[in-house]
Amino acid sequence: MQAAQLLELIKTRRSVRKFTDQPVDQALIDGILEAGRWAPSGANNQAWRFVVVRDPALKERIAQCTRYGAVVKAAAVLIPVFIHKPSMYHEAKDHQAIGACLQNMLLMTHAQGLGAVWLGEILAQAERVRQILSLGPELELMAVLALGWPAAGNQKSQRLPLSELLLAGGD
């Protein structure tokens, strides 16, 4: 992939909240997980852990943990992403690594023609989500990716001009 192609992929990725009923093949999910697995992490500790949720009854229970429940129920797949606390060595760096992991997963989702949204508001119910998934206390929810085949396209987004983001003090 050329740099221009990568930048175009980054620029065209959008948060998708409406999905079709079409199922998502496991090979595509595996590609998304593989992209997340290859994110950078401090000391290469790879503190991320994933759960793949397809079961409608489980999605329904998770949907009750967020005001975005309709998005959760409509998604073909949920990927709750956890940090494995025993693998952590520096809280800020490990949380930044989870962000890189999530971004890799979102970009791979988009590259495969799928759509996804990074749900962070659900963190207010992180403990409940962990319990619904029957996971131990060594795992802390960082986000839930809701994904599937997008029901709509051509979403628009804007960014501040780079000149507004650059601070003085460099060269």
C-alpha cells in the first residue's frame, strides 16, 4: 500500500452506527483481530484481550449497558476490548496502546468494506459488561467495537485545519 492510499483509508473511515442484517464472515473478524494484535505496545506487553460476541441474547444484555443499545443490537458482531491488568507496566502507556489497537481494528474494518463504531460511553457500565461476559476482575473494559456491513455510505466529516492544531515551540 502506498502512503497516499493509506492516508485515503484513514480519511475515509467513519463511525458507522447503522448496519444491514448481512452476517460477517469469521475470516473478516480474524483479520480485524489480527490488525489489533499488531498494534504497538510499551515493552511489547500486548495487554489487550478481545471477546467476539455474535449471540443475539448476549448482545441484548450488553445493549442494556449503553444508551447506544440500538447500535449494539443491530451490529452483526461486537468486539469488547479489554486491558489485561497483570500484563500492564505503565497505565498511561498501556491505555495509549489500547487506543492504537482500536485504531488498527477500525482501519482494518474499513479496509474490508465493513463499518464499525468505537463505543466508549459503555465504560460507565464496564463492570456489568465484564460480568455479562463472565470474565475475571483482571480484565478491564476499554471499549466495545460494534461492527457489520454498513447500511449507509458517504458519511461526511470535517477536521480542523492543520494550522489550528500546530503549536509554537518547535523548529
